[in-house]
Amino acid sequence: MRTLLIPPLASAGRTDEIVQRISEAIQLGLLSDGEQLPAEVEFANQLGVSPMTLREGLAVLRQQGLVETRRGRHGGTFVRRPADPPRAPLLERIAAATVSELRDLADEQLAVSGASAKLAAERASRANLRRLLTLVEQLSRAEGMGARVRADSRFHIEVAIASQSERLTRLEVALQSQTAGPLWLSYDSEAEIDEVVAEHHAIATAIAEEDGDRARSLAERHVQRNLRRLIELHLRTVEERGEVLTDDVRA
């Protein structure tokens, strides 16, 4: 059940946190369009919240058009995924961040993605390898920002899954929810997208060849490149809005 990839909330949970967690899972492709969500009690237990809190969150998601509830024998709550994520909230998120915060996020991603790639080279099954190569191909053929976000984030999550580490997988899911959407606002050309596809293919190849050190090095280099793009996007967004850069932003 793919909903198990959605990390539980760290605290008792507020409605807005539920909304953010589920909407991010929809945008990342962890939940497919038309997929039925688990029963409320079961889903609430997975997320570590009360059924009432989950119910309130689902009501907000219905208003946003991200889920729908059907009555009757074959009823339930079903995902309604838009073709592309809304750009405004992603721009708000990247503008509100600081360079130090982005670097700190990348530091965590370096550790998680690097370790995942190295372990995947040692532990990946044939099914994992087929899935990685399929996701590389999906990204190369993807049209539109939403499809590219899903193929990109699912590739990195699949690397973590191939590492056979539940902790690394949950951390990668959380990191992708913070970075994948804003990152894909920064791509302007097919050549840049081709570079990402080539990097994914190189990581998948190193894993398939059981070269853990190379897989880790390639994954870390990929994260560092993504960090540069996020910082450039942040600075450009702030400048376009005419906002004053703080000392931390200039760092």
C-alpha cells in the first residue's frame, strides 16, 4: 500500500499539516489519480493522528479538488490529481527560504541520497533495477511540470526503496516533498531536462553494476547541482519581487 510511504506526523497533528502531507504525496505521485485512500480509521493510524483530524483535512482537500468522496457500495475517498502543481505556493516556499536553510536541506539530502545509492548498489533486486530504468525513461518522455516532478521524485524514492532501508526511504520521501516541486520551477530548456535524465541514468547504471562508491558519488553530485539551482531560483524570485535580501540570503 503506497500510503505507507507517507511519513507519519511528528506531533499530534493539525489539519493544515494533514492537508500538506497528503497534497504533497499526490503531487509526488505517491498517490495515483483515481486511487482510493484507506478507510479513515486505518489512514489516521498510519499518519499518527485522530480520525477527526484526518476527516477535517480531507474536507479541505475536497474543497481544493484533490480528493472526492463517493457514496454507496463502492464508495470511499479517491484521489483527483491535477496535471501540474500550482506554481504560486511553490514560489512562496522558495522565496521564504534562506540560502542557509537550502544548504542545510541539501546537507541532509547528501547524506540520505548518497547512502541510499551506495546501499542500493549492494542490495537492489532485479525488480528495483527495472523500476529505476523505467523511471529514467518516464522522465525522458514526460511532458509538463507535474509529470516531470513525479518521475524525478519517484526515481529518488525508488533508489531509497532499493537500499532496503525503511528509514532512508521515509527520509527521502520527506526530502522530495520539500524540494521536487520548487526544483522543477527552475528548468527552462529541454537541454537542462536532458541533463537530469542523463544523471539519473548514470546513477541507475552504477547501481546495476553494483558499484556502490560510484553510485554514491553520482548521487551526491546530483544533489549539489540541485542545490545550486534552488539557490539561483531563490535569489531570482526574491529579486523579481523587489524584496530586500538579508545577510543570511546573501551568504
